[in-house]
Amino acid sequence: MASTTHLPFSPLLSLSKNPIEKSKTLVYFTRPRISVKTHATGTDLVGDFGARDPFPAEIASNFGDKVLGNVDTEHKILIPTAAALSISQQQCTPISHLQQPMPEDEAKKMLFKVLGWRLIHEEGGIKLQGLWKLRDFKCAVELINRICRVVESTGHFPTLHLEQPNQVRAELWTSSIGGLSMNDFIVAAKIDGIKTSDLVPRKRVWA
């Protein structure tokens, strides 16, 4: 099957002759227009092209009024705000000692954005605690090393405990305000992204 597109005649029209294209383009020069017939090699009648100009029928439908941008390919690119970014992609910011710690109800809501962490009340404040049970002592040490590499650039560090024989415990809080801040959840989310599948105990597979 083939699709036919009629374009206004232009002596400057150039067509790609890339030998690796998977479609054949036949051009018939007629006046006052050029008829371009595209034979697609796959199931898609348009062929194996990437970005394309809108079809005449699409332009006639004023589809550009329904999207952000213009039909002449001059598009607006919106830079996402910090709130729109995944929490693990956000950066820690300096915390003033005058800032109030995060209320507990808000901290409980933030728990949905991190995995495997819980709130604990300790020393008069709230902390985030994560716990990992690894395959052996060597794997526990490796996890601590991976955590250190991930959080080094944040400037906000957890307290890490290597508990015999194969358990790692991490605690996060902002000591300058005596409680939790957004920085603690950002670091927790970054730690969540660490690969641990090669460090945890192997599951038994029964025949």
C-alpha cells in the first residue's frame, strides 16, 4: 500500500538519498505541484522515519491550538521546577539553625516518597532510620562504601552503623535544627537508588 502527499512545487525541494533508509521515495514532477508517493516497507504506511512535518489534514484541523508550541516547529521547552523533579534528583540546600524541624505529620507523608525507611523518636527529635540485612560481613562493608560514594556530593551525611555480622543501620536527621528537614528525605531517596541485589541473601529456589 502507499500514501500520497501533494506538496506545492518548489525547485529547491531536496529529498534524502540515505542508502540506509528502509523506505523508497518516488517523485513525480507535474505542474503546478509535485506528487510524492512513499512506499513503506513495514506495517506503518508512513515508513521508518523519525520526526516529520505535520500532514496537511493535521494542519487543517488546527491541532497546534491544542498543544504547547507552534506548528512551525518553534517549540517552548519548560524547565521543571524542583517540586516536579523526583526527590532523588533534587539537591540538598543549606539549612538555617533558625529553621523549624519538619512536623511529624508532614514527615509521615514524605515517607511515601522513600522506600524501607521509618520514623523513630530519639533524643527529643524525629529521625529517619533504614535497615539492611546483607549476605555476609563483606557485603555489609560494601553497602556502606556505596552509601558513602552516593552521599558524598550532597554534603548531608547519615550516621552509619555496621552491626555484626551482616546488618547495616543508617540514621538521617538534621542536627542543626534537632529534627528532620527535606535534606534528610533527599539523601534517603538517593540511598534508595543504590544497587543491593548482589549484596542481599540469595533466595532459595525449590525444585
